[in-house]
Amino acid sequence: MKVLMMTWEFPPFIAGGLGTACYGLARALLCKGIEIDLMLPTAYPAIFPLRNPDDVDSLQARPLSAEVIFPETFSEQTLATRLMWLGLSYESGAYGFSNRRLHHHMSERFHHLTSHTSPSDLLQVLIQSLQGDELLFKQVLAFTQMVYAHVAENDYDLIHAHDWLTYPAALLLQSRSHCPVIAHIHATEFDRAAGPGDHRIHEIEYAGLTLANRVISVSQYTKQMIVNRYAVDPNKVETVHNAYSMDEEEKKKHRIFKDPVVLFMGRITLQKGPDYFLKIAERVIKQFPRVRFLMAGTGDMFSRILQQGASLRLKDRFLCLGFLGREEVKRLLDATDIYVMPSVSEPFGIAPLEAMASGAVAIISKHAGAAEILENVYKVDFWDIERTSDIILELLHHPSRRAALAKAGEHEVADIQWNEAADKIIQVYERVACST
């Protein structure tokens, strides 16, 4: 089976859990014989043929247009250099076009390309929702145009689209040839905004979830969200929990500080609850000064959290680290004793699995998707600062208890592998292929 997979993130360019999930899932699918052509939001029309598991690390690109001519030494360059040449860059871990050539007259060209698509009201709403002066919407529009103009969808058994940023491209290909589409939803706009959010994104999510042949959600929490908020038929939605692939090398804790480390890692946005983490840090540090609270990540609340931390005079007991690369994240997790995820809304949450695999005790929101499959964790209400603080203090005062729970969590995560998720997704592939 050959699948066209579209995603906005993929290592080494990661802004959140989406890239990590797509990487692990793609590798597992390749191990089971699925052929994948991966598309990312490149500035030049290109595709990444994945045929073997190791291809997810090399990401060799193939141009989709005769106008795109790779330099003679292109294949000899590092992966990061090749991807940056194609128009991907490290912008705080997010994608950004370094080449704006595709933006020239793209709206006019896009309307020309879509003039022969289905007159479906939802598709028209979808097209209108892509209009906007914000850079992100321009990027989504450019990606949609590139896919529609250059991809021969008849080469594929189905299209697997991850999150709203790729839904427009997938649905327009579907309207042209009826190639079946699977809409994989990792987070909704309700999650990201922790409230109403952007109405254009809601319209795109609604269109994607409604017109797709099948929907995959990362948790029962997310399934209920889209059933209740977007009126999606529950029989159309398959829940496939995320997983985590542990390194085979021996795990050893490597201390950064002599004091215990409590970590928050993720986007510094309202959804992830960084303000709750800061309040927890204030309470715990007052009672147990020999601890370090570290916050890794960036987002629209970063400056505010930094200023509030300074005003509380927590000094070097509370440190904001900003965006970290993959190797830096690995070293940080290896030095972490307690991981806290106080998310207001969390469709799944791969980061706790990463922390547990590195030997940390995890404290997570009880309504997070990961809470559906994890046992050796503390599950609390995101707003319950007192309860979370008490758990951390108990763990700090009893290192042996903390070590035992950490070991149990590490063993538990070792059994949560992408192979099982891939098997479930292949079953979805087969059902969709047979019904179209």
C-alpha cells in the first residue's frame, strides 16, 4: 500500500508533539511494509519518498517540478542544510519559508487551480478560510497550492493528513480524483486556544473532519471533543493512542545540578498551563529551597512567565531555558527527576512518556489523553496547585519512593510502542481502501 502523508512538522524541525508522533508512526508503518511519500511545507515543490525505516532519518528529497534543480552536491549535504535549502528553517522550532517565491500571486493562482473543484459548500468555506494576511495562513495557502499543482494523487491508495494545516491540500486532492482521505487530529483549535480560538481554523477543522473518509484521534478525550464540538459521527472516528520509541542504549541519569530538577517542557501557551507551573514552583521552593524548577520551550506567554518568575524573586531556583534542540532535550530529560504537565487541555501529551523513559516521575493533568493509558503517574486537576505541590514535596522528601515510581514508569513506557499504533492504523487504511 502506498500512502501520501502530509504533516507540518517532522524531525529535525519540531515545534511540538506533532513532529515526534509523525516520526514514530512513519517509522513503524515502514517497518510493516507501507510505502510513504512524505510532504512537508517546503518552499520548493518536493516530496520525500520513504521506503525503509531509516529513510525517516535521511529524508532524501525528490523535486516535483522541472523548475526545481538541486545543486550537484545536494545529496552530500547534512540533513539540516538540505531541508533549509528547500525552504525549511529553525525558527524557534517552527517551520518558516526562507524562500517567498511561491507567495507571488499565489491567491490568484490558487483560485484558478480550484475553479474546477467540487461545488461543495464545505469546500468553498474551506477556500475562504485560507484567506488571511497572517504568515501562517499564507504558508498553509502556499502549501495547499503546491500540493494541488504538483501531486498526482492517482499514484496513491490514500492520503493521510495530519492536523488542520494539511487538511485543505488533502481535501482538494480528494475532490479532484476521489482519493480517500484520513484526517488525523492531534489537537483541535479548542485545545490550542484553551477557548474559542480562530474561527477560520475551526471551519477548516470542521470541513476536514466532515469530508474525510475516516478520522483518527489520538485519544478518547479528543474523540469526544470532535464529536461534541464538530458533530462528527462517532462511528467514523478511530482512537489510536500515541506511543514512544525508547532508545536501546542503557539509561543513566546525568545530573546538571546537584539539587533535584522539576521540569516543564512544551509550548509556553495558555493551553499548556505554564502559569500553574510557576505557582507550583513558588509554593514548593518556599518549603524545599534545594530544588530547581526548569521551563523549556517558547510561546506567546514566555516573556510574561519570565517577568513573573523574576518578580517572585525565585532567582536561580526557577529558570526559563527557551527552545531546545533534540540533543539538548535528551540531556535535559536525563537530568530530570520530576516532570509536570499541568495542561488546561491536552489531547495526548507525548512529553510525559519521554520523561518517564528517561527515569523521571510524571505528574499530568487527569484529563490528558496520556492519562488514558498510563498507570504509574500522578493524575491531578490542572488547576489544583496545592495537590501538585504536595506531591512534589512528598517525592522530594522521599527519594527512594521517587526512584521506585520512576523505575515502574520506565518499564511501563517500554511497553507502549509505535508498532501497536501502526497495526491499528493499517487496519484503518485497509477498511478505507476496501470501502472506496
